[in-house]
Amino acid sequence: MEKVRLQKFMADAGVASRRKSEELIAKGHVKVNNKVVTEMGVKVDHSDKIEVDGMPLETEKKRYILMYKPRGVISAVTDNKDRKVVTDLLEDDVRERVYPIGRLDYDTSGLLLLTNDGEFANHLMHPRYHVDKSYVAKIEGVLTTEEIKHLEKGIKLKGYTSARAKVTVMSKDKKKHTSLVRIIIHEGHNHQVKNMFDAVGHKVEKLSRERYDFLTLEGLVSGQYRDLTRQEVAELKKENRN
């Protein structure tokens, strides 16, 4: 692991914010390898022994997981109704305290990222990042050309207007009066895709997220997961790629 500044390491470990960690360092509350550190330039990694007020700092290696979330599972680490959550799907090989980046609805399946890297999660969820997310929706009825234009231009919803989207009708079932539609957005408002289709008069019967930026579900079936590669993590961390 590359060494990072002590205050960042402390913040990532959940001790306090980076600014508060700097205050703890400056006041002599922190030891590195049994020596009190009061300067901000010290760099550390997981091989170093770090103590805050005499208590060893327990840290985890960073973990980045891509999961194929099934329907009927909550995008959370706990649920007050005792429903299954995404971390219940993880095996013993995942000992780190990971959590979902963003969320997928209970009845929505597809690509979900989990991590214990707070800075990484905040980066991906920041509005300036504009990560494209591709969904496939089974909807009632068939979109008209005008409705497609409306969706692509932006829909006025509760409290906001959706950004431009890309919409493609993949197939139509005339007997069942349904169709499959791919929609690509970069926002992540609650129930956004469902609300967008509702706004043009089409109820979503099924919804799945098939792509997150350049990541896909290739090689996975529902309920499975894999670790992101170093190259994938590095690419996601890049600024201003879009």
C-alpha cells in the first residue's frame, strides 16, 4: 500500500474528520511506532503501529466489490425490518466492513458497488463526477417518439428536473403490451428511473442496472460478486474523465 499522510489515514479509519485528526496530532495525542507525532507531514501505511490516546488504531485494507444485486434485497448493511441486506450475500472472504455506494431499490436488481473507502465512495457520488448508469426497464405500454424526447430532454419531478438522458427502445411485446427500454442517466435520486417513466405515463414492472460507468455484470449471476481490479479502481478514481 502506498503511504499516505497520517491525518488522512486516521480519517479513513474512522477516528475523526481529517481536520479533527490534525488537531489530535498537533496536541500530541497520536503515536506512530511508539513515538509521539505532532507534525502534519508524517506518512504511514498499514505496517505502522498507530495509537490515539494510547489505543491502537485498528485499520482495514481497502476493499472494492462489484455485486450483482438480486431483487428482494436491501442496499444497506442493516434493516430494521430484518429483511435481507446486500452484506448478507458476502462470504467469509470479505471480512472488511464494506457498505454500498449509493443504492438500488428493494425490487431493483443489477450492478452495485460496495467499499470501505469513504473517500472513494464520496468521489463517485459527488455531482461533478457525472458517472453514467445504464438501466434496462420493462415498462407497461410503448414509448412514443414524443415521450422519448421528453425523457431525453429532462423531466420535471418532485423537487428537481432530471438531467438529459439517453433512451433506447430495445423490444416490444404487443400481446402483453409491454416493452424493454434502456435508459442511461448520471444522477442518483431516489426512485428516479421509475419516477421518470411514471411522469410520461408508463409504469415500470421490472428494473435492472446493467452498467456503472465502464463496469458491467459480465461473468456474474444474480447474488454473486467480485473484487474490482486495481486498474478498475484507478480508472474510477480519475478526475474529470467525462
